Amino acid sequence: MIKIVSKSKGNILIVKAEGKLTDKDYKNVFIPKMKEIIKKYGNIRLLLDMGDEFSGWEGSALWDDLHFGIENKDSFQKMGVIANPKWVNIGMKLIPYVIKGEIKNFTTQEREKAMKWVKE
């Protein structure tokens, strides 16, 4: 499940991922919100909180993520990920090949630091 965090404002989108992300999460919540922000502001600053409650993606959701990123690669001003699992951190190394913009990884202990960074 993807939840839009109330601190999202302007071109800043902060989302919390819990459980396994589905195609429905992307098509009904995440992608429409990102498209809305990009259309209104021309770019997006994204912070994805994938804390301990996050357990991965369905294959179709991962495809949705990759496809949207490639299609909108020039629209990402910043993208941060809050995560502890080692596999998420490894996956972060692939993001610069998909999107442009500043990319940064934070641990769950650095959540406040991540919130400040995405707003700078």
C-alpha cells in the first residue's frame, strides 16, 4: 500500500510504502499523484519511505515504477529513499540510469534528515 504523507506540499511528494506494492497502488494512487504534480509544477521532488513495513513489489508494480521513471526521467528534481533493507540500497544504485536529478538514500534513523533534504 502507498500512502501520501500529509507533509507533501507543492512539488514535494512524500509517500509511505507498506507491505507489498501492487499495480493498483501505482495506477490508482502513486502515478496519478506524480503526474498531477509534474503537470502543475514541471518537476517533482519525491521522498519514498520504505521502512520496516515495506516488503517489496508485485512484478507489475515494479514495471509501472520503471516505466513511469523512464517516461518522466527529466521531471525528477530530487528522489530520496528511506530504507534499511540491503536489497533496497542495492536497487538505489540503478536509479541514476532511469531518472535524472539528485538521488539520495537514507536509513530509517535518518527520516527527519530526509524530510529536510527533499525540501531544500
